[in-house]
Amino acid sequence: MTERKEKKRICSEKRREKSRDAARYRRSRESEMFLQLAEELPLPLSLTSHLDKASIMRLVISFLRLQNLIATDKNDKCNDIPSQLSLLFQALDGFLMVVFQTGEIIFLSENVTKHLGPPQMELIGQSLFDLIHPCDHEEIREILHFKNDTAKRKTGNENDFFIRMKCTLTNQGKTVNLKSASWKVMHCMGKIKLLPSFQGTMKGCW
């Protein structure tokens, strides 16, 4: 009886060891895959090496959507981005933002930090609705989802509106966290582009 129990114990320990080895292997493979994904991002190694898995997935999805946007119209003049883009932003005193129909921010120019506080990589892939005042949500939804005739008529044409966005910069030049952020009025100008989805329907992007 004792010998049988000992055999069961040994078999149980072997199964647990195999399970632990399999789990370690899966974690190792997963880490390798995320490392490869991070290397594909058009970002310097100094940034990608510090990204966690959730951030890598968030940025990969955003950059894929941005590539889809650029690929839809190769003749669009907006695709011919000048090398002096940073000088252009300085002259305009603003930053560039591309928002998917769901409200996901798929691109932000690096100088967004100067205007709102948080770094570029922290905001890309986040929802615009988490960064704007609740009273402005409905207006943004109308623009992104074409809920009314006005929004539909603006498709492909310029949109011009004001929204309140969270700003972590203080008047003293310090930075606070998002929970303590104040509201900053931003003048937004841009246009809506329609993108073909995988289902063949059209999705909006502002």
C-alpha cells in the first residue's frame, strides 16, 4: 500500500514538473514574440526596450491602422510629409493627431508633450474620450460616426471645432498626473477620411 502511494506521489510530481516546464516555455515564447513585435515598431530601441506587453500591443495596433490610412490614398498630399515637420508644428503652435472612428488615437506628433504634458508613446492607442471633457463627447461622436447630415457633409472637407483636453502641465512648469490634470481648450482643424475595413464596409478616421 505504501509503495503504491509512493508511485502515485512520484507520478504526480512528474506531472507538475512537466506542467511547470510547459508554462515556462510558453512564457519564454511569448516574450520572444513580443520582443519581435517591439522591434517592428518604427521607434528607437531606447523606447521599445522599456515597453510592457500591453503597450507593445497598443502601439502595434495603432501603427497598423495608421499604415492602412496612408495606404488608402497614395496620391494624397498629406502623405508627403516634409523632413522639416517639427519646424512646421512650431510655426503652427500645435500638434498632429489622427483618431480612428472608435476614438482610438492612432498617431500623435512628438511635440504633444509641449502642449498637453504626457509623452507621445503614452497617448498613442488610448481613447480620445478618456482625454477630453465629458461635455465634448457627443460632438466628437457625431464627427467620427456621421450621426447627422452635418457630419456627413463634412466628410473629406475640413472640420473646425474646439474641445477641452486634459493637460498635466501647470502654470509653474511642473507636471502632474492625469487624475490631477486641468482642462485646456484646443482648437482642432482637420478632415475625415473613409477607410475600407476587412468586412468591406467603410470606417471613418479623423
